Amino acid sequence: MDTEIGSLDSCTSPACNDVGALPKNGAVSTVHSSAVQPLDSSESTLGRHLARRLVQVGVKDVFSVAGDFNLTLLDDLLAEPELNLVGCCNELNAGYAADGYARARGVGACAVTFTVGGLSVLNAIAGAYSENLPVICIVGGPNSNDYGTNRILHHTIGLPDFTQELRCFQTVTCYQAVVNNLDDAHELIDAAISTALKESKPVYISVSCNLSSIPHPTFKREPVPFSISPRTSNQVGLEAAVEAAVKFLNKAVKPVMVGGPNLRVAKACNAFVELADACGYALAAMPSAKGLVPENHPHFIGIYWGAVSTAFCAEIVESADAHLFVGPIFNDYSSVGYSLLLKKEKAITVQPDRVTIGNGPAFGCVLMKDFLTALAKRLKPNTTAYENYHRIYVPEGHPPKSEPKEPLRVNILFQHIQNMLSRQTAVIAETGDSWFNCLKLKLPSGCGYEFQMQYGSIGWSVGATLGYAQAVPEKRVLACIGDGSFQVTAQDVSTMIRYGQKTIIFLINNGGYTIEVEIHDGPYNVIKNWNYTALVDAMHNNEGNCWTTKVNCEEELVKAIDTATHDKKDCLCFIEVIVHKDDTSKELLEWGSRVSAANSRHPNPQ
């Protein structure tokens, strides 16, 4: 490897940041042989090499759960002075934390033990794969001498075949490295990490438990920094794609542009804004792209989510005669049960390395960033769609004022959360009604925002909040979590306290799985109510810095927020918000009925 990492886009949102601690222009300095220093035997081991490689790509924290197959490897990770080992309560949360960390820093890592740990973390890795996040999943594997024998090991399913875990990870990672020989360990580890960065997907690295601390000649020098060949567009294809797009869009009367979640993997946020500035089109974001598109842009019209879009946004997008969709993912959730009023022949779809004009033609090997930059120089300005939006737009009303001691309503809660947002904050929204309420928040410049829409794993936000807050300690994370989701992954609030995080968690207690209720109700959506503040107090146990409170009305909420943002600004704050079980956003009611209809379609005739 002797080329530099290509230029990586940077965005005001941490979600679009460059990989880890790499320079803002994305280049990695070339290290000359004279600068490569020999290491002593205690440092020239496989484990220490892996630790140095993680630090080099920007990983400062590894989220781990100890097990007998990874203990020696954890010792080696701990010995790296620039690496912090964050011990989690379970592997699922460790994986979710690596996911949240990767969203903020561009790459994340977790370390677990063989099979019982690996299969526990698998769900989180699948979620990271669905969201295009480079997460390095490290597993402490069996002793190298046990491979190829007929031995049965503990932590396995009782067969002498050790490939079960590997086969599970093959479907949710882009590269798998089983390191059970020191001679090729250097090559396998480097290939795995570089592939994660190049593909923006998780990778799997299994390290035999007896190899981590053994010196080897391949680790005797500081590793040469990673250098990944930049992807480049096919110039002929790029010019043809731009020419076709210009012809398509310049003849439109009221074109619009909509940003999607693949802006992140393409690192094209800045190029997207550059195009918006140049063309003057009305600018919207898909729900899974919230935080990637600046909401303070003068032509921003809101979140496009079909029937549950923000006010007046869907009307403008769906009445347009040309759509420029940049990085979209259309699934049954983002399409509200396949109910979007769009026609493919009216749309240009731009993906990280492909452009499709209407029903065709399509142009491959065309990078999104290059296409948007070139298109910005060729499009005629057209502000018609935005002018139409401005003409019909009516400012949103405020929820009715609460009566003294009136039970708290969710719309009042989010009105106050809106007032808490700044460039020093970030919002983590859990799967559920928090999706819809948080999407209506107007993000100030620099305010982070994350949620997991493609995979939609209930409970994701607890671990993701831990990881995100660890990655960007300068921001205060505001996490909005429903009681049902919290019960899945609550344990690692204790890890947040242990590591001195200053997150504010709003636990929205409405007595069950409200999002499932609106799709299909049943007794299985009702959960046992916990004393959530008492639970977090028990986790605190007078060790660390934590404050909890329970609120039932607006007066109590105002007091709690004031305490959390002033008197308790340097500690973790847990605010349990009691609301009625049927207090949901109108968007969830609409969305739930449409998703239910999509789920309950009768089989097609044979």
C-alpha cells in the first residue's frame, strides 16, 4: 500500500465526519522507512499490533465484554496507551456502542469472546451492516492447536466444527479474518481493517487466544500507516451522466432534491449542499438522512416521509415534475408501507457509485460526490418549487398550554426538548414514537442526530448513546427512549455512569410497545412497569455522578430540565417522563396503519 486515502468529505454533522482522527483533507502522511522504529519484544506482538492499528484509524475506545478466550487479547489492548477499554454489561450493547461510536467518529470497534459472545453481538453487527457503518468486531477465538482436531470446546454448540460463528458473521460483515497462525496475522488484520474503511461495513476478526501476546518478526516495527487507494469516477461515464441529468432537470418546471442516508457512506454531504446552493431547488431530507442535510439551509422544506412528512413537504415533493434523490433507501418503513406518490420516470437516483435517470439509462462507476459537484456547475437555477412551498406554508402552531398540574403530554415534552438543542448537543432517537417526535425537532447547525431506521432494532439507543457520547464528549447527548425499548438494553446505563458521561436520558414511560400497538395491538405489547428512576439509582449506587427524577406534569418537567442543564450539567441525568399510553404522535397513527396494511396483504394468486 503506497497511495494515500482519497479526499474524504466533512460535514457540520458528526454523522458525515471523516474516518476517525484522520486529517480533515482525508490524506494519510506517508511514513518513510527511516521513521519506522523497531519495537521491543513486549510491543512486537499480535495484540499490540492490532491495538496500534485501531488507534491509527481513529479508534480511541473499544467496547468489550470479557470472556476466557479474549482475556489475554484484552490485556494487550489495555497496554496501548492511546486506547481505552470500555467494559460493557453485555455483548449486544457493546456492539450497539461500537455502532454509535462509528456514527460519530467514522469507525468503531468491539471485542468479545468466542461464540457465546460472538453470537450475542451478532444482532448489533447486522444493524451496523444495514446502516453502512465500519465496525471492527474482534473475537477472542479458540487455541490455535485446537483447529483441525476432533476436540469439543466449551462456548460452542458441542461439535468439533469451530466455523459456526464465522458462518454467521459471513452474511453481516464484508470481510472475515480468522487469525490462528502468526505468519499471516499481519496481512489478515490489515486487510480486515482497510476493507472496513473502504467498504464502510463491519468486519470480523477472530484471534486465537494463545497468539495475542507472542512476539513475531512481522510486528517488530511500527506499522506503516494505512493508505487506501481512492475510488475514482469513470470520466466518460461521469460526463455522460451529468449531461443526461442536466437535460432531464433543466427542462423541468418545478424540480426538487431529496437527500437520503447513503450521503453518509458516500461522504458527499458538502457536495450535496454545494449543489443545493447552486440550483435553488426546494431541499428535503428522507427521515433516515436527518442530521446529514442542514436544516438551516434557506431552501430546506422539511422531512419527506410520504403521508407522515413534516407539514407541506410531501405536497411539494410529490407534485414536482422532477425529483433528484441523492442516496435514498426505499423500504417498507421509509415508503410508509409502499405508499409514496412518486413515479420512477420522474426521478434521478444518485447512489454512492451509480446514477440512474428515470427508468434508464444508468451510469456505473460514477461517484456521488463527483457527480454532484459537476452537476452544480451545469444546472440552471430554479426556485419554483421552493417558492410554491413558501407560498402555501403556514407556521406550525404550538400545542395547547397545559393547565396547572395537568398530566404531561408528549407534544409539550418535545417542545421543551426543542429549546435544549444547540451545536453542543446531539439527539439519539430510539425506535418507536421517538422516531416521529424527534424528526419534527428543528436541528440547529452542528447539532448531531442519529437513529437506526433500516434495521429498527428495539433497544439500540442505549448502547448507541453510550458509544456516541464516548466518541464526542464535548457534546451533550439527549437520548429519547421508550420504556419498552429501555427494558431490552437498560444495563449499560451503568456503564455510562461508570465512565462519567453527561448524557440526558428522557425515559418516556407510556406502559408498553406503542409503535407495535399502532401496527397490530395485542396483550404482548403490554409490559411490566418498572420503577425506572429507582433502577438507575441502584445502578448508580453512590459510585459516579448521576441524578434521576420522575415528572408527571409540565411544571415538573421545566424544573427537571433546568436542573439537568445547570446544576447537574456535568453528570448523567435520567428523567422519567410519565405520559398516557395512548399519547402518540399523529404521524405514528398514520404510519402504523399503513405499515399494518402492507404487512397484512393477502398472498398473490398462484
